[in-house]
Amino acid sequence: MVTLAVLFGLLSMSGYAVSNVSAQPLARKFGNAQLIFLRGLTVITLLAVASVYDLNRLHDLHYVFYALLLGAFGYLPALAFTHGIKISRVGIVSPIASCSPLVAVLLSFFILETPISMLRWFAVALIVVANIGASVNPKSLKGSKLVSLAGGVPYALLAAAGWGVFYFALVYPTRALGPWLSAFLAELGVTAAAGVHLLVGRQRIPYDQAFSPKVIGNGVAIVIGTVAFTVGVSKFNVGIVAALSNSVALLSLLLAAYFFREKLNRLEAVAALLMIVGVVLLSIPSA
């Protein structure tokens, strides 16, 4: 059970990491809300098809509306993150935003009473420290622009807090509606919120770009991340899946370094090593 929880967590992490990195050039090309809406068309189409066999669960309207509203709330951290990577480095914004597992794990521990051993607490702590260490230079806080909106860090912090609450709260409709249907409804809420944002702001929606291979690819990565998370939390240890799911710092850093030639400094390399150690400890069955 622990191994499967880790596998689904890693699969979710991989999907979100690819989405995070590939979103930067798209956000700069289209705009934040436009990207979220355009890729959302791909996401909800794929999830709608996959959810056909779970349509009999739609009778539970309480959780249907819960998932839709949760998705609308989930648009806020998605918007904050997308804006952060638009104005700053993926290697800075993504690791900080990836601190969201700490919020999700804490909430699952105190509210759902999910059992978490001391070794796993240590592993989660290592992951969070690695995320922060990959983003902030402790020798030069001024240079790291911690409080500067231009640095993207405040947006990353908003994304971390919002996603932590979002992914914890997603556990409830997932267990009632199943992983596919709950993922569809949540992503439908995100896409609808983005659409309303664009309409209220009277911003142009380039519908023709929804069929762009890069936009579709970004949406497919979101589908993989979301479905792996919902399947994981519906069947296995919530704490393990939540801790791994959004801990995308290592993969995002490596992918950004490869595709955008963002060089890793010594601190980021050490943080990457800590991330690996944290994942390994989290995977130990007896932990």
C-alpha cells in the first residue's frame, strides 16, 4: 500500500512538474487567465470522457457543488502561480509553491487523523526545507527579493497556501464521487472561474489557440497530475500522496535547467539532494 501511494504521488508530481515548466512560455504568450482557460478546455474534455462510467454518482449534489466551488477556489492559487512564473524564474516560483504539501499533510493529520510516523514527518520537513532552500539564498535575503512583487515570491507563497488547502479539501468529494468525476468537476470549476475572470475583465479569449499542441500538452500534464492525485488519495495514505503530489521542485528545477538553460547554483543542487532523500524516506514501508 505504501509503495502504491508513493507511485501515485510521484506520478502526480511528474504531471504537475511538466505542466509547471511548460506553462511559463505559454503564460508569457497568452496571459495568465487565458492560459488557464485555454488548457482547461483540454482538461475538462479529457476528464469528461473518462468520467462517463461514474455519472451514476452525480446524484450526490452536495458533493457535486462542493467540487465545483472548490475548483473555483483552486483558480486563485493557479492564477497566482501562473503570474509568478510569468514574471520570474520557474526555478524560484515552483519550489516555493511546492511547499503546499506541508499544509495538506498538516490538515490531513489534524482533521482526518491520517497516521504519520516521525520518520515521515522528518521526510516531509526535508522536502519543505529543500523547496525553500532551492528558492532563497540565506546569505542574501535582499537579493532573493522575498517581499518584492517583481520577484514572484509572494505569488508563489499564495499558491502554496491555496494549493495546500485545495488538495486537502479535494479528498472529501473524491471519496464520495470517485477520482475521475471529482477531478472533472474540480477542473471544470477552475476553467469556469478563469472564463468569468476573462469576461469580467473584458479580455480577449483566443479560442483558436486552444488547439495548439503546446496548450494541449500542458492540459494533458494537468490531467495526469490531477487524476494521479485523486486516485491516490481515494485508495491510499493521504499524507504520503499529498506530500509527494505537489513536491515538484526537483523535477521543475531540472526541467527548467534543461529547456530554459536555467543554471542550478550550489544551494539549489543541495536542495535537490535533500528532496531526493526526503522522497526516499517517505517511501520506506516501515516509516
